[in-house]
Amino acid sequence: MQTTFDFEKPIADLQTQIEKVLQVQEKTKVDMSATVSELETKLESTKKDIYTNMTGWQKVQMSRHPDRPQTFDYIEMICEEFIELHGDRTVKDDKAIVGGIASIGGQSVMVIGHQKGKNTKERQFRNFGMANPEGYRKALRLMKMAEKFNRPIVTLIDTMGAYPGLEAEERGQGEAIARNLLEMSVLKVPVICIVIGEGASGGALGIGVGDRVYMLQNTWYSVISPESCSSILYRSWDQKEKAADSLKLTAEDMLKNGLIDGIIEEPIGGAHQDPEITAENLKSRILTDILELQLKDADTLVHERIEKFSKMGVVVE
């Protein structure tokens, strides 16, 4: 069953009308192509109007669409080869973060990303994409391996946040994320980070420090989710739409504020409407940036990366 959000109802209504007209045409053998054409034109106009004027909260909804491609989907579409690597060599293999050696367009890379799961069983297995400390330590182990063998790193971000459970904090959740921020800032190989869905808080930032940081068109990236922000400020989730607008969490807002390097286009209606086109846009961006970044020596990469993140924000003394 196709998921339709409230703001997409006009589109769904027009699609239903077109289906009914086609059914009548099939049943009565009366030519209704003119009516169908008129409705299809109206449908395309409505799609363009709705999808090019989405609010922050509507983009948050789009980023959570159950059919939206996830890390493994993109790996399958853009990689010729992929060998998954497991474990942090300390505690266990965190299933919320996946990674391994891959080949993209003939270029050997290390791909690391969050994986939420597609159904209830998978989501429980993947802990809904919320990583424990061992997940971030696994990611760091793979990054250091990529650095050792001089391979570019690509991270795909899609998480509601790091797992907030007591056991995660006992095993050093904050330290694991902080360590990743430190180590990623000085990696001597190109690092490309892309938000493919939700980019929430430190859970996203734990694999989000790179030479190039991008967001897909219908994603969000913020220190806190709109629901949590609403519950803190207004003691209720009812103000989540207002919170989403105030947080300036869309790709356009992030680019305008200089927090990301660019926006990767999605097909109209979202990445789930045509995953192959989205994957092709992703692949093209990755390969272009790798070629550009590989021209720089290690010291330049590290210096520019540190400078880039140091310039973010405003300090008031």
C-alpha cells in the first residue's frame, strides 16, 4: 500500500480521478483521452506546486517515507562490488551502522552508513538506525583502514539519532561520537558525507565530518528533531511544524547558512519515486568530488577540512 502524506492528498485525488476515467473508458469503450490529458496536465502542475513549496515539516515527513532508499539500496545501485566488514573488535557488530570496501565507477572506496531497515523485523534488527557506541567505533575502524590503504571514504547519513539507552551511555556513547569527530577531522584521505534521509544530532554528526558534505533535496539535518524540540519548548509534540521551521533544518536552509557544500537533486515527489535517478545523481557527485579531492595532498586536505568546520557558527565573547 502506497504511503500518502496529508499535503499530498490533492495529488492522490487527481490520480484516483485519472484511474476512474480510465476504468470508465475501458468499460464503455468511449474515447476519454481528452479528459485524461487534461487531468494529467493538472496533476503535473499540482505536483510541481506542492513539491517545490514544501515546509520544513513536510520535508521531514518525506525523509521518513517508508519506501525511501536506504544505505544498502544505494550501495546496490551505485557500487559494482561491495564487501561488508563487521565489528568494532571490542564489543560487537552494531547493525545500525554498516560499511565495507566498495568499487564505484572503478574507484575503490570505503562506504559507511546508517541502515534503518524496511519492515518491523528489520527495523528491530537494525535498532531503527540508532547506533550504539560500538557502531561509531566500527565506523572509525573502517575509516582508519581506508586511510591506511589510501582509499576515499563515503558516508551515508540517515538516523533519528544515536541510541539514547542507559547501556549505550555506560559504554561511552558521547566519547565514541566525540572521538569520531576528532579522528575524522584529521583523516589523510578524501571524505565525502551525504545526508540521504534524517540527519539528527550527534548520531548523524558521528559520521558527518568531511571534505564535502551534501544533503539530498528532501532531507533534514539538525541538532534535534522537530518533535523533541517541540516537547522541550512547548511541552508537547503539537508544535512540531513550528519547530521544524524555526530549526532551519532543510537542505536549502543548511546551504544558505554555509553548513553544507551542496544539494543533490531528487526526482519530483522524492527519492522513492525513482531511486535509480537519485542513485545516479549521488554517484556522479561522489566520483566528481573524489577526482577533485585526490589532486590535493594529505596535509592540504586536513588543513582545509579543519578550517571549513572551524569557520561555522558565531562566537560571542
